[in-house]
Amino acid sequence: MTKTVTDVICPFCGTLCDDLEVVVSDDGKQLLEVYNACVIGTEKFLHSQAKDRVTRPRLRQADGSWKEISYDEAADYTAAMLAKAKKPLMYGWSSTNCEAQSVGNEIAEISKACCDNTAAVCHGTTLIAVQDIGLPTCTLGEVKNRADRVIFWGCNPAHAHPRHMSRYSIFPRGFFTGKGQMSRKMIVVDPRCTDTAKMADVHLQLEQGKDFELLNALRVAFKGEWLPDVVAGIPKEKIREAADMMKSGRFGIIFFGMGVTQSIGKNHNIDEAIAVTKDLNEYTKFSIMPMRGHYNVTGSGEVFAWQFGFPYSVDLTRGFARYNPGDSSSIDLLTRGEIDAMFTIGSDPGAHFPISAVKHIAAVPSVCIDPHLTPTSGVSKLHVPVAFNGVETGGNCYRMDNVPIDCRKVVEPPEGMLTDEQFLVMVRDRLKKLKGAA
Amino acid sequence: MSEYIIKNGNVFDPVQGIKGDKKDIAIKDGKIADKVSSSAKVIDAKGMTVMAGAVEIHAHIAGPKVNLGRIYRPEDKLFSCTPTKGMERMGSGASIPTTFKTGYEYAKMGYTTAMEAAMPPMFSRHVHEEIRDTPIIDEGAFPVFGNNWFVLEYLKNHEIENTAAYIAWLLRVTKGYAVKVVNPGGTEAWAWGLNCLSVNDPVPYFDITPAEIVKGLIEANEYLGLPHSMHIHPNNLGNPGCYETTLDTLKLAEGMKAKNKFGRESVLHLTHTQFHSYGGTNWGDFESKAKEVTDYVNKNKNITIDTGNVTLDETTTMTADGPFEHHLTGLNHLKWANCDVELETCAGVVPYIYSPNISVCAIQWAIGLEIPLMMKDPMRCYITTDHPNAGPFTRYPRVIKWLMSKKARDTQINAFKHKDKVLSQTSIGSLDKELSLYELAQMTRAGPAKTLGLGHMCGGLKPGMDADVAVYNFNPDTPVADPENIEKAFSRCAHVFKLGVEVVKNGEIVGTVNKRTLWVNAKVNDNPQVKRDINEKFLKYYSMTQNNYEALGHHFVPNPYALEVDATHV
Amino acid sequence: METVTITMKNAPALYLEADTITPDTFAGKTAAQIADLPVFEGNAPSTLGKYFEIAGNTGATAADTKIIVKGDVRKVKYLGMKMSAGEMVIEGSTDLYVGAWMTGGKILAKGNVEGFAATAMKGGELTIEGNAGNYLGAAYRGDWRGMSGGKILVKGNAGSDVGMYMTGGEIVINGNVDVHLMTHAEGGKTIVKGNATSKVGGQMVDGTIFIFGTIETMMPGFKPNGEVELEVDGIKGKFAHFIGDMGERHKKRKGAVIYANLYKKI
Amino acid sequence: MTKNITLNLISGRTIQQGVAIEGGKEKPLYRTACGIIELDHEDLKKLGAWKNTNVKVTSAYGSVIVKAIEATQGPHPGVGFIPMGPWANSVVSPNTYSTGMPTFKGTPVTIEVAINEPILLGIELVQKQCGVNVG
């Protein structure tokens, strides 16, 4: 016989779908089926049942082979590495729950490390822009119930957030949007004709890297001022038409993603997009929301913020918190060679950092805490597999609009495997002894 | 639990009517005791002031908009961080301190209980995580109800019982403490970019006026008999001439009686009254109406207020009053953050600099001081800065200095660039009153504890109450030579006890305690109508499922302390 | 003017945070006392003497103290931070935060400097003979009050985000600049003798930019406003005049709307 | 003489890339999903290459061998798309302009046909470039 666990949270992307149903065996050891999840979420749940999973920590030997060690030895190695390092970097935190992040922050404070989350390569520049100009936003339910103008700027939810459009932004029938998709105008701005753009009412296919100019042109169009004939490859008539469509809505929302955060201009692209939203609030009601990638990168930003005061790229080496992306952010620390130890958890910098940064991870003593086999665990000295967060252990996580939802344990982890929080507690206690802290 | 005896200190305790005479305070098993054994540790409080632990009734110290403020103000922490030291974790933030620093700063100033002023119900999990990370002080949080779709629909047909059933459900689900109302109706109108500027402006679509919302929620609060009265931030905050809206709102409470078993006598708490006592028609003829507001409150005994003093700092304003924050960013063009929460509320954050060189800020400072000095009954007027809106809570010693020393007020008035305008537009110059230590104890200990319904456990030194005690290095017998000594004495306590544990000694954190999260568990009759409405709204309009919403506060509050209320009317 | 010379003798493995190397902290100290000044390599506290050879003596006040920094200081940060008076000469190239938050005094960097030089500068002079990094004379993250005074001269090229949130002071760059010149500026003047790539003067409220070379892509928010004959930094010439940023809000002074000015040499 | 063309390279998510990273990065499915470059029809013609041939993508920061396929989300002439992963990050510009964010989108690259050069597995590609001895 089997039992079905309902209201399960999918631990993959920032949409944080919380209506999943998972069928598990009676003894709770086997996960059989997943309903209501997109194909990526289903794969994440089913992969926890893979037979070839690594279940014990392993230390890289001189001749390149792996040697299996116990969790205690792994914790000793990690604590010794962090205690000895003059400037360790503790990166990741985005695919683990807030409880583990709190313990991690204690470790970072005791070992005087730099800590950063995957915002460094995802929405870090969004946070810089928010710090310069603010953020008029709303929760996803407001979009579901009120939005009649939806703009996807530099993001491709059809691929990155597959259920976003059906759960919140385009198709649902909300309180004031009874006609669902028919009561919404959809604009997509992307240099490619993405699968999302193919569904849009208006697709502005701009030149790549010219978002700042096009956003500035929109603000000029709102004020009815002079415009050059073509801006970023878009004729000015089309710009004025798009501007009027935005102004004529009752409640508009701009979703933006990697297209603006990772292109040239970086934080200024988002700065100008937020300025567009603020200008539109003079004519109608408009909000803007970043499409966060990892399911708990927002949570990591929140925990860093209420414990240290900054959302990411926090430098604790002087015993108090300092922040300046470009100086204390992971990519710069690695490419400039400022780091002498690397601690990765809940992310995969090996695959998603530029190779010049990954070379530095391989060059220094490094620990990778990850249930999967990844390029990071491939180049790290110690690989500590832990239970899948959101599948085999619960904990709090934050959706892309900062709403906290409690993800839950659905199935038992393989025999004898610890969760990341348990392992971090072991590391913290050893570190306290090493550093002689009370 | 070790025993303590605080000998020959000057005790000020309005709960027992002690006005500064020398008494011994005995602490045993976390409670104030009549006597202790000879092995009790002796604390010599000779020439010092002994009071109960202070109670903060209204501060934004935990939650999503506070954290949004931390995230988007890195410059608030530049060169002003405190490193890790002994038991103290590192802290940073001048106007919005991190959670560890919040707990330590409150404890060092003698505060042992604090209330988070506005919790969006959907984000209560976030509030409780931050409460968990705020050391030492007990905390409770007020969920906001004034723009909640359920409340708007029930109160449109004046269904008090359904509203009460919904309030009981939400308090239990979010582990909340009291009914908080912010800009009733206006914040729901802000979801379309509009606002309700008077108590009679109807809310778009829901077609209910703020007056009906306020009146209905007071009745629902008394129907339930909750420990704290309804806590209101009226419409039209911060605009010249807004004192009329304030008086209209207060008039709605006329003739209502408090019905509860916690010793509370008020039915309505008007918060940060300074922001609601403005006269004039524009920023040019902006003037104080503190007199009109305090006259009304002096006459009506069922109302309590807190001041919301401006402390002339660079700070960050944050409130659930979305439209006001958008109006404010229109004035000072600084970075504006806003978050509309579905079906419930909104929040806005804008930095603001209260500069002594600007006449409006100076007048706001004066209004904030006029209110407590004009109130007849200190038990119904409490000192707050609506942290961080009018100023950070770390400035309380400075506010106390201004209230207790006319000389300090005069030196500040003389330092204003537009001194003449401050004297002409307000009556601060003619107020000679100086607050006594007893009145200070009423305004920061006994008063807030009573209106919060916590009068039986904190805010006083009567045997049997919690052993929350603050000892200040301030000799009431010697006349105050320099007002700065008041500020220095009240900034760092000589000793602070929390639940019988010594947590602060000579201004340093020396101990910690398993802090409690105060919440209200109200039992009501089974109400299938409300249960069906809740299921339907979660099915169709919320963006998360009901099970996940209801799992919000449960297993996540490490040390809950429930105040039981039985509202099952037969 | 008393002169102290410090020479790098023991290069740090990681990067050295030496915010104590300023005339203000050196003034009135003997060489031994200077050697005991704290510095940090990562989270390891250390003293200046371990890394630098210190010679010469200092003046009584910062104003009459001159510091000469010799040796390879490319991995030393915060030179001249919060400096209020006196002089400093950096023989080679150095790292981030040169003269950050400085309020007075003179700094001469003979080599290149990295990013965040002269952050939120209030006064004084910074001369860089090599290239400057990004965020030259910009505001700290989140602060709307950027560089408000002082002069910066860069003989080489400068990076991106020069003069962000600038409210006053002057920047002269002989070489080229990267993207985002004087974004969000509310005052101040920048002269670029080389070329600018794109995103010049985005979201500007006030202030002036002179570009002698070319601009690959103009901001749509800058409206052409005819041509004008000007003499800039001693060079006469015909300039195309643009006013902007039309998308931004603008103050009125005595009825006339105040725009930022962008002059591009023809 | 092998013809080569220069393009503007961008990287980003695809749903196949999402499934592959959750399925295990040590598996060949990851290479099939992310070891590709999507080229516009015209660019493929200019390069004179058949569809699904191995090409060498070179930038100022590195080079990698990937399979050239026709754009699934085009047309986007002049723009090449490699799904985010070790292949894309071998050539992407690490210049962060002091904002902490590397320029994942907008790196000029040159592409030339390299028929018989193998496309490495994900973890192997990173280990080889970092010189990690895997014994």
C-alpha cells in the first residue's frame, strides 16, 4: 500500500510550487510518484531514489582517488580547514533551508570568513540596484488577482520557471481577473524569440546588451519627449506603443531575470527598470519582481540580512560585517586570488562560475557539501553528501516574492546519511573548541 | 536559579505606588519574592534607581519590511558596526539594527519586553524567525487586520461574530498577539494606487468606509476580550491638517467599554500620536495640534496613546501605510521600497533625514514632546519613537532627557535654525513641566503592561510578577547638574534581570535567557461559515495552499507563551 | 613637510588591508610607533612593521606629513583612506580603495589603481598616472550622496561607473572610459579626453560631461541641443550639446528647468 | 582553410538543462543538454557547417568543443546560445566591472568547425581545465 503526502513544496526554482503530491511507500523509505510538479521538479524528487548515490563523505587522496571517511572525520577536516584559513569563502546556501543557513552563519562568524550565496551569479546586481533606488514590488497573489499588464523582461519562464505562468502570472483566474489569460496583455522583451516570447502579445526583440537604453527610452516616452528613430534595434513608434500599453493598464507587473542582471550595464539595467516602474506609479499601479532562480536564495539573503545586515557578499574577516560587491563578492575574491580556503554548500560553482574562478577553487583546500556529483565536488578535496533538502528533510524557505513557506520531509534519506544542518552543527561545535570560544 | 537581593535602591513602582523610597527587591526562581534566603547574592543599589523591566509597546523590530530596510540600506551600516565580543554576536545598523544588536541594545537600556508593531499574516513565519534570533527580550507581534479582505467583507454587513471567529483563527495560525489596524481601507485602496484620506472615504470595490472598519474591529476585539485593545494607526497620517481625521477616528470609540479579564480598561490604542497631530493646510503653515488631541484623550478614559517622538536623526521610515510612503518618496525623492501583500496588507520603506535645520522636522520634534507633557494621566500615554520611523529606539535615553529636563529642551530649541517658527507654531516653549521618575515608570513600565493585558506578569515589582528588573546608575536624590547625565545613565543599566537571570552588568551582556514569544489563543464557538470562507479564498485567491499557510507559526516558535482567552459565548 | 618612506619588504600571501597608511594616522608618531600600527591580512591581525621598512620621520600634524610608498604594493588595499591632509606618493601600482572617503590632502599614484578609488570623496586631490579601476569617485553602495568635492586626474584610462551619484567636484580623464559615466549624477563635472563606449550619463539629474573622443551609443534620454563653441581644460573647440536625461525628474530654478549637460567634441 | 565566424555569445537556462542538472551532472544526459551551441540558420550557413557537428568556440578567455545545433528559440542572427553550464563557462567573460557579476551574456566568440574533436563530459571538462588529478 502507499500513502500520498499533499501540499509538498518543490525545492528547485524560485516559484516554490506548494501544491505537489508525492506518493511514498508505507514505510516512508521509497518515493514512488510525483504529481503536479513540472518536469524539473519531478526529476529532483525521483533522483533521490537513484541507486548510485554517494552516501558517505570522501576525501581526495594524493594519487587522485577518493577515500571514504566518516562524518566525524569530515567535520574535523572542515573545522581544521576553516580555523587555519586566513580568508575562507563560504559560498552557496541557496539550496538549503534557513535553519542550516543560521548555523552556517555562526560558523562564518567564528572562523571570520567571507560568506556569499548564489545571488553573486544570479540576482546580485538586482540587490545592488535595489540598494540604489528601492523596490516597488508585491506578492505573487496580487499578480494573480489584479494584474492586467504582465511584462517578462530578459527572462524565459517557459524554461526557467515552468509553472510560473499557470500558477501566478498569465493563466490563473483571480478575484479581479476572472477571464484569466484573456484579461491580461503580455509583453516579452528578449533578444531571442524564446518560447515565452512566442506566447506574447508584443515581443520587443532588442539588440543584446542594450536593455539600459531601451528602458531609458521608455521613460522618455512616458513623458512624451523627443526620441531618436531607433533605440536598441526597436523603432520609436513601437516604443511609444509599448509605453502607452503599459500606462493604460490597471495593475501592471514587470518580471525580470538573467537577461538584465548578467548583461553589460548589470545593476544599472535593473536600476532603470525599477525607475520605469516608479514612473508608471504616477499613472497607474505598477510593481516589479525578480525571477529568483534557486528555491531558497531569497531565504539566504534574508538570513544574512537579519543576522549581519547585508543580503550577500558579506565579509566578516575583521570581526564585523562589511559589504561591497566587486571587493567582497565571490567571483572577484576568486579571480583575484584573495581566498585561501573554499567551503561550498547548496550550490554548484564548479559548473556555474567562469572557469578562471573555478581554477582557484581547485587550487585551495576546499570542502563541497552536496548530495549530487557535481563539477564542484569533482575539484574539491572533500565531498560530503547530505540528505536532499526539501525531499528528505524539511525547513523554511523563501519564495521569489519573499513569502516564507515551510518545506517538509517526504521520504527517509538513505541509511546513516546526515542532513546538512546536522553536519554543520558538528562543524560548529568542533570549530568552537579549536578557536577556544566560550 | 540563583537568588538575588537588590538592597537600598530607590524603587519606583507604579503597580505598588512606590515613589522612590528605599526598598529591597528579592528575586527567587525567576519571580519577585517577598524574601530570600541569606545565601542570596546581594546587589548594592545604593544611590541608584530601581525599576521594573521596561515594556516597548510599538516598534518595527522583526519582519519582512524591517528586513527589506536592512537589505536596501548598506550605507546605514558603514563604519558603525560592533564586532563579536564575548557572548555578544556582531551587530550593525544605526537606524535598523540587526536582530542580535536589537536584543542587546534593548536589554542594555533596561527593556525586557517588546512588541513588533505590524506583522503581515502571510509573512508571520519570517517574523518568528527574526524573533527567535532577537536575544533576551520577550516579544509578541501584532498581525494587521485593517485591510484584510475577510474583515472588509464581514464588517460590510456588520457581522461581528464572524469577524471575531476569523481574528481568533488568524491569531492562532500566525501566533499573533493583538488586532493591529493600519490606515484602514487606505492600504487596500493602494492596491489600485488610490487611498482613503478620511474616515468616510469608501474602499474601491469593497464599498466599506474606514469608520465601519474601525468601529467593527473594536467591537470584535471586545467581543473576544483580548488582552490588548485594538491598536490603530488612523488614515491620513503625516499630512498637515490630519488631526481632524485623528479626532474623527477617536470619536468612533465613544461609549465603548473594555470587556476582558486582563485588567485592561481601554478599548482603543492610538499609536505614534505625533504623526497624527498636525494642523495647517500645507508645509508652510504647518503647526502643532497636540493640544486638541491630548485634550480629547484626557477627557475620554477608554483611549490610550503612545507618543512617536522624533529624535532628529537620519532614519528609515517603514509602515504598512503604503500610500503614505509613496507620498513621502514624492517629497524627498529617496529610494522607495513597497510590497503589496495579497488579500491582507502592504508595506512601504523610505529613508528620511529629520534635520534640525528644517522647520517641519523641528516642529515634529516639538509636537512629539508636547504630547506626553500635556497628558494628565501618564498611565495612558507611553513613550515610543515608532522605531525606526521617528528615530531609532536607541535614542530613548535622549527622549527621556528632553522630557525630564526643561534645560535640555531649551538648549535644543536654541540650536534650531528656525527657532522662531518652532516657538510660534507649537507651545513647546511655554511647557515647563519636567517628568518625574515615577511618571517615567508609568509611561514605560506599568502603563504599556496594563494596556497590553500583561499587567499581571510584567511592568511592576510586586511579589509574584516576573523578575524583570532594571537598575540605573542615577541618583534621584541629587539634583541633576547636567541633563547629559540623564541620557548617559539611561543608556546603559548597572544591572538588568530578565526572568530572574542577570543579563546585563555595567552595560555589558553577561547572561542570556530562553526568551518567550507571547501570543493569544482565543477559543471561539465553531463557525462553519468562516471555515468555508477561508477554504474558498485559499482555493481561489491565495498563492499558497491553506495547509502551508496554517503551518506558518506552529512548530517554529521555540518558546511560545500563550495567553488563553475563552470567547465561547453560549 | 616631513617625509616618511615605507618600502615593501615582505609581500603578503593574500591581500593586505592597510587603512592605517595615511598622514592622519602617521602624524606625530615615531618610526617604531608606525611599525606597530595594525594591519590585516585576511582575518589575521598583524603590524605594519612586518610588511614594510619604515624610514624618516613624520610631521606633528597630518598637514605636514608626506608618505612615500615604495615597492610592489599591488596587493595592498585602502591606501590613503579617509585622509584629511598631507601628501602621499605611491611609486608603483596599488589595489582597491585608494583615497576612499578622503576629505583633503594630495595623493599621487604613479602606477595603476584598482576599483573604488576616491569613493565618496569630499575634498583634496588624487592624481593617477596609470589607469584607474571601476567606480572612480563613485558613491558607496546604496548611498545617494556620492563624490561632493575635490579633483581627480587620471592620465591613463578609467573603468566603468566613474562618478556615480556625483554631486560636486571634478574628474579629468585623459584616456578612455568604460560604460556608465556619471550615472545618477546630481552635480560635478567630468572631462574625458579619450572615447566613451556607451551608457554615458544615464539617469543624470544635473552636472556636466565633456567627451573629446567618440561615443559608440548615445543615451536616448539626451536630446540634441545644437552646437556651441567652448574652451574646456585649455582646449578650444566646437562641441555638440545634449541635454538630459529627459526620462529623469528635474528641478526648476527660477522658472527654468535644470538639465544635465553633455558636450561631445566635433 | 576552416571558415570561422564571430558571434555574440549568451548563456541561460533551458528546461532540458534543468532536468539534466537534477538527473546528475556526471551522466551523458548533461552533455547532450548543455554541451551544445544554438546557432541561427544564417550563421550555420555562413559557417558552412552541417547541423549537429562539433565546433570549437573560442573567446579571449578560453575555448571549448560543443555540438552546433539549429536555434530552437530563434531566429537570433549574430547571437549564439550555449545553455548555462561548464561548457558555456569555459568561454564566458569573467569581467565583473566591479559589480561581482561576471558577463555571462554578451561575450564575443569565434566559432570554427572541429568535426573529430570530442565533447567531454561535464565534470571531466572542469577537472581537465583545473588540472585536477583524478587517478
